[in-house]
Amino acid sequence: MTIDHIRCTRCQACVAACPERLIGAGPVTDPDLATYCLRCGHCLAACPAGAIAVEGVGEAPAGAGVSSAALLALLRARRSGRQYTNEPVAREHLRALLDAAATAPSAKNFRAVKVYVYTDAATITALRAATVACYRRLRGLLRLPGHRVLYRLLGVPAALHEKLDHDARFLTATDGDPLLHGARTLLAFTAPRGWAQGVGDAWLAAHSAVLYAETIPLATCYNGFVAQAAGMDGRVRRALGVPARETTVAVLTLGYPAARPHRALVREGLAAAWDLEG
Ligand SMILES: Cc1cc2nc3c(=O)[nH]c(=O)nc-3n(C[C@H](O)[C@H](O)[C@H](O)COP(=O)(O)O)c2cc1C
């Protein structure tokens, strides 16, 4: 991060904006700046004089904001889309999704999330086969007597026991594509293995892409089945081409919508506890 002291008006906005307190009154930068600066760009964004540059951070117009009503309407209208046209997703739309994903916050601005883009039919076919095979083997295990005890030991909530059996049965059905819904495009968001915060970073990046997709519009659907299988089975991870040092956090199927919902939904509120009153 550098300050152009000729342009700087000494307003001190950057001092207040730095989350790591690496800019002192003056403004003067801390000697440890190079080591500890997050490159979050808050100082750059706060500077009215345009006197600050941060390596790797570009500038865009501040924007007029979005009304609460427009944002809520978008959030309510977003649906998981499982019906796609046959048209491949245009590269410019994929790039736009990746740009949207890149706007997401990340812990310490670490930005270690990686996005894998799959458009090759043979790769998607191999991924489908590896994932279905994984659930076929799992289904075999689920049929063993005492599997509910195994679930309990694995911490699977009782409410999910029957559901898992249904899922494994449904995914291994031979008609249609219950796993990937016939999608010709997939995205996988990974985080470095062992970086706990990276899991959240990957979800935020994925959901930024999902929300942006509504504006194109592209239909998207998270695919927990593939993400979960990638965690259990090296064959699925290899079909995704994700190295062992990364965790596959979120997988999305996507495509141009072949059907659009006629209504937005209003869901029940989440359980909330106010001021420890239960
Ligand atoms: C973490 C996660 C994993 C999901 N995995 C799948 C999946 O494997 N297959 C699928 O068809 N939908 C999957 N979904 C979509 C959910 O079923 C969907 O979000 C939920 O039913 C609510 O519908 P909505 O997204 O349209 O609001 C997943 C959603 C999330 C958040």
C-alpha cells in the first residue's frame, strides 16, 4: 500500500479505515505494513483524494446502491434451478460469475479460494460416474444391519437417517441424471485443506456467484452430493481434478434455465435467540 503525499489532504480517513491499525496519524504507515497489510483496500476506498494505491486492488465506481426492496426481491426469487437448456454457458457469463465470486469477503482477505470450471462433457460424465459409484458403495454399507448405529457414531442426525437411504437409492437410479440434472457446466469452489476459515470463504464466493447468476439469468443448484463424495472418495476428488491439499467445499451445477419459477417464496424465519432470552 502506498500513499501519494502530494495528493493526500491529511484528512486521516485511511487511519480510521485500516482494520489492522497499520496507518498512524499523519498519515504514516507502520514499518510492519508490508508484512501485515491485508491488501483489503479499505484505505483506498476511504480516501477522498485518490491518494492511495494497493497492490492487486483495482477501482470501480462506488455505485448508487440497491434498494432494500430490490435486494429482498432478488433473494426471494432465487431458486435452485435444476432444469437447463442444452445451450452451453457462454464464456463471458462464466467470467462474470467468477468476477462476482471474487467480490466475496474472505478471512484476513486471504482469498485462497480456487474455482474449478467444468464444461467438458467427458469430464462431467466421468465425475457423474465416479460420484454415483461412490453412493452405490455407500448404499451397500447403508444396507448392513446396524447401519443406524454407524450413523449415530458418525453424528448423522436421526432425522436424516431415512433421507440418506432415499438419497443413495435415488442417486443410483439408472434413468435420467438425478445427480447433475443434465448440467453441461459445473463449478467447484475449494479451500486449502486445514484452513478452517477457508470453508466459509468458499461458501461466500459460491453464493456471490449464485446471486449474480440470477441477474443473467443463469439457473444454479448447489450439489452437496458431489462435494460430500469428493470428501469421502479420492476417485471423485480426482475426477474433479482437485489436489489432495484442497477441500472441495461447494459444487454448483448451472445452465440457462429451461423453466423459471412463477412465484417468489417467503420462507419461515430462522430460529433466532434475542439477547439470550431463548
Ligand atoms: C449445501 C447445499 C447442498 C445442496 N445439495 C443439493 C444437491 O446435491 N442436489 C440438489 O438437487 N439440490 C441441492 N441443494 C439445493 C437445496 O435442495 C435447496 O437449496 C433447498 O431445497 C431450498 O430450495 P431453494 O434453493 O430453491 O430455495 C443444496 C443446497 C445447499 C445449500
